[in-house]
Amino acid sequence: MRQNAYAAAGVDIDLGNRVKATLPRLLASTHRREVLGKVGGFGGLFALDTRKFRQPVLVSSTDGVGTKLKIAFAMDRHDTVGQDLVNHCVNDIVVLGAEPLFFLDYIGTGRLQPRVFSELISGFARACAENHCALIGGETAQMPGFYRKGEYDLSGTIVGVVEKSRLLDGNAIKPGDAVIGLGSSGLHTNGYSLARKIFFGKMKLKPRTFVPELRNTIGDELLKVHVSYGPLVRELLQKHSVVKGLAHITGGGFLDNIPRVLPKKCDVVIRKGSWDVPPIFQLIEGRGGVAESELYQVFNMGIGMTVIVGRDMADATLRFIRAQKQPAWLIGEVVRGTGKVRLV
């Protein structure tokens, strides 16, 4: 009777248990041999193989998807935002040279909907498998009255490892080095509050409106999955030990993210027009009425990650990256300065 009363208050424990019973099947593709225990324990267990390292350094990051979730709600499509979250977190730690080990997710909602839950977990699992990262646990909270009907929130935490001597701290960067930009799929997971204001407020579009410039509906375009650069960067670091620094271009764009890896006496000059800007950013720029300087601080403008290498290794590195079917361009260089980014 207590459980029925709780369900009447909006929290159905039996429903939660039935939905979570599908987790072992969904998570099977993410299994790594270091994972111990079973799904549903009080904590995820991961036995780090310390024999592989002399001085292992654990690297962690936590994040959310932000208001991109509003697009998922409007489109009633929930199979991509879990991928977005995992890939974002992977990118955040791979820039330090880390190998992702395991991921933990959190889903908060008013009432658990089995189909939505299954789509979200499938997205988490797909991205974890692609990044060779174990999905070893998480939390699903039903909080009636806290969220609007049909809405939820996501967050996630990733843990990786890197040999201390191979930690990418940017200290080797010097004037004359080249900056390579890796192409993005679109907005990734940043700038959605402004983008929604432009597309749905100013332009009066609906999520399912077909936009000729995009050859797509605006909703599907905005739901394009955040690219994971993890596998590519890991291969680049293993086969070509020429990378001096990496920056994940997320919130803050070029102006705030690249300085995070620069020595104090170096600036980076980014040359606008040196890469192919995706149509969605051209649309934002043309119809949004936003100053150019702000665009490059809010959005990635088509570059999801930057790679800094010595000038003599730039061409070879570009060839390697493009051979992996990843669009990339030489977009700038390192110069003397005070740890800032200049757009020219």
C-alpha cells in the first residue's frame, strides 16, 4: 500500500524497476574486462590495470547537454542526446591525452517514460561503445512536480587515465607552431539558448520546418550528434607523438578555450575563412544580428577541436587526420603574446 501511495504521488517504483531490468542488455556493448560487479550495485566497480602505467594520472570531467534538450523534447527524439553527453565528456579529457575508462550518467525526470528511458540509455551505450568506454552505473530520479511534463535533465561524469609523462599540458607550445582545426557537425552542445532565440523567436521557425539552406529540418539539424574526436586523437597520439596541445571548442568558442592550453607568452592567431563554415552558422550569422566577435565566442563556427603541432609536422598531421575521414584545415598559428586568441 505504501508503494501504491508513492505511485499515486507520482513515483512508480515498480515501473522504475521494470525499466531498469533492461539495462544489462543495453550496457553489454560497453563492457570492458576491467569492469567488476553487476549493474544495479550501490557503486560502479572498475579495476584499473596499474601494470600498464608507471605513474597513472586519473582524469575526470562532468557536464550536461544544456538547452539542446529542448530540441529533443520538441522533436520527441531522445536517441542522440545521450551520445552528445558522452562524446562531449570524452573530448574534454582526451585533450589532456587521457584514455576514457568509464562513464556514469544521471537522468532526472518528473515521471519515467520507458520508451524515452530506453532511447536515452541506448544513446549513452552507443557512444560509450564507440569510445571504448564502459558505462558502469548511473542514477535515475523521478521527481514529480519538479519538471514539466515530458521533460528531463541529463548529466554525466567520465573518468580516464593518462601516463603522467604523456600528459598534454601545452608547455611545449611555442611561437611558429601550427594550429589545425577539426570540423564539427554543427553546434554540438553549445550556444542553443541563442540559437533557439534566433530560429524559433526571430525567424519564427517550427522544429519540423524544412530549411532549404540546410537541406534539412531545423530540428534535425540542431540534433546532429556532437562529434567524438576521442578515437582519432588517441590514434594520433599513439602513432604521431607530435601533438603539443589540444583544445575542445565548446562554450566560450575559440576565444575562451584555446587559451586554456597556451603558455603565458604565446598567443594564437586564427584566420577566418581558412575552413568550411557549415551552413547553420552562416544562417545564424546572416539572420541572427549577432556581432561577429560574439559568434566566435558562443559557437564553435564549424571547428570542434584544435590541434597544435610544430610547423614542420603540420602537413603530415593534416594528411593523417584527413585519411581518417575527418575534415580538417590549417586555421592558424602560434605567435608571441600573452595567452590570448586573435581572430583575423
